[in-house]
Amino acid sequence: MNLTSLTLHHLSMPLVAPFETSFGRETVRECILIELNAEGVAGYGECVASREPGYNYETTGTAWHILKDFIAPLILGQDIKDAADFQTRVERIRGQHLAKAGVEMALWDLFGKRDGKSLKEMFGGTRDRVEVGVSIGIQASAETLVRTVASYLSQGYRRVKIKIKPGREVDETLAVRNAYPDLRLQVDANSAYTLESAQVLKKIDDLNLLLIEQPLFEDDIWDHRLLQAEFKTPICLDESVVSPRHARYALEMKACKIINIKPARVGGLSQAIAIHDYCRARNVPVWCGGMLETGIGRASNLALASLPGFILPGDISASDRYYQRDITNERFTLNDDSTITVPTAPGLGVTINQSALKDFTVAATTLKAE
Ligand code: OSB
Ligand code: MG
């Protein structure tokens, strides 16, 4: 499609509760909403870079710069045929996956709206509802954590992920496991350990966890391989898998048994689908991770998770777990079987609430084709 303009909206949205991980605490979520206009249609994408470079090196600030000064000039006024065409055009920009993925999402929304097809349909998704869980940030104490888990279980979530960090992981994971012996439970360390300090995790290796997510640093695929060899619990990589190539390295090295797929981290939905296909052909389970997305990114994640290889529940909770007010008119709710229904309207299948968008926008800029 011939792209005539690109608008960036820098958003700042209050979270219903602070979200704390081993790398920091967020009370307000920042992101960039990308709006593309082509042939009379508007497409939206979410760039999930946050204010600080804690999870990923990109931030809202760096993504803004890359989008405006490097990606926009390569695509404005151009006839972008599909996601692969977009990826080829931005190949010369090294890295910057979060920025690229936001634009690719907006392109999928445009193509879908033009063709009257949902993302799920375009991807070949096979499910109408996807199984989801909840990701719980670090809490004040083990008791508070157990209470928080209880409250999400009462809302209907049937899979729980807890964030862990050195010094508190054993007590907290044990507390949740003792309170809920049969719960589908997993932990996420967000790279907080080294091969040496990760030895403490042996104490939770017998707790029948679904997986241990990203214990070691992003570039430690080899050390994850050494760690996995010592653990019964499957290791799942998040941060380390930044492309389909890295998914191959991880599996060939036996660095993990499960992969958390986030389209942003791997450079876009097309790359996420490639990793899904690669893992599915090898019977390696994948699941869809989350970045506290707005209704835009959430719609995209649901479409992705409708693919058949997403066999573990995703970190795709209901809208009210994140935001009292969202930028989409549609809100996602939990069905009684711990699933969320995949949108079926063309493109992402959601619409922008213009007044909410206006209220959450702290900066905006429009770039036009010459
Ligand atoms: O590591 O999976 C992660 C949120 C921000 C950054 C990294 C992660 C997360 C989550 C939240 O776990 C998942 C969600 O969106 O609910
Ligand atoms: Mg993670």
C-alpha cells in the first residue's frame, strides 16, 4: 500500500497497579502508538519500548528517534507490498526491533482493513479463543504475593506467572506452591542471575513449575544450555531470543525447552510467526509473552496466539488487569475458561477511542510523504 503519512503518539498511561520486575518498577506505562495512513485507510501499531532500557535497550526516546529519522524516510511515499517487503526495506537498520515491530503491526492492520480480513485470518490462526494467564510483579512480601495470586484466581485466571529476584525467590515460590499445590505456576527472573547465583533455583526445581523464564542474561544462550542440563524444570527463553536465528541457536544448543514469543522483541509479527513455525516443526511449545500492551498490542497478541503452536497460556490478561481506561473502544475480558476471544473484525479488529488517545498523548508528530 502506498503510505502517505505516519503519526507517532507518545503515550503515558496509568497502570491500575504498579508492575515490578527484577529490573525495575513501573506505575505509568509509556509506549508509542504508530498510525499509518494509506489509500484512505488508517492502520495502528504499538511500539512497546518503555521509558527505561530495563527489559530491552530500546526506550520510547530511542524508538521515537529511529522511527522518525530512519524508518519513516524508508517507507513514506513507498508502496509497501507486505510484511516481508517492509522487513527488507528496514534491513539496513541494525537492531531496533521494538521500533520495527510497531510499524509492522500497523501495516498488518492496514492490509487487513483493505482486504476485509482479520489478523487471525491472515496468519492462519486456528483458535477463536486463546488460553491466557496472569503475570504478577514482585510484591511487598510473600504473604501479599499469595493474596494477590488468590485475587487473580478468583477472577478466573488458571495459570499464574510470578516475577522472581535473587534473595526472595525460594520463599516466595514455595509460599505460592504451598498455598496452591495444583496451580499451573511458572516464574520469570528477567535475567537476574548468573550461572553461579542461579544454583539457588535448584530449591524450586522440585515444585512442578511449568517453566523457569530467562534466569540468565540476554546474551548467555550458552550458559542457559549449561543450566538447563542441570534442571528438570524446562527453561524458557524470553530476552535471549531476539530473532528466528536466535531461536534456532537456542534449540540447537538445547538452551531451553520452551520459547516465549513477543513480536516486538524479535522484530515484528512476521518474525514471531517464523519462530512459531520453526518451533512447531520441532514440537517445541511456545507461548505469547506480554509487554503490558494497550488494546492495540493486545489485539495483535491474541491474533498471534491463535496459531496452533501456541500451546501454553499467554501473558495476555484482560484489559482491566492493566488499565482502567484504554485507548481502544473495545475492552478484552476473561471468559470463564481462562481464555480471551480473538478479534474477528478486519485488521486488528479494534478501534481507537479518540478522547482517551488525546488524554494520554504527551507528544505527537506527523510525517508526510513528499
Ligand atoms: O518479562 O515477560 C516479561 C512486562 C514487561 C516487560 C517484560 C515482561 C513483562 C511481563 C508482563 O511479564 C506480561 C503482561 O503483559 O502481562
Ligand atoms: Mg519475561
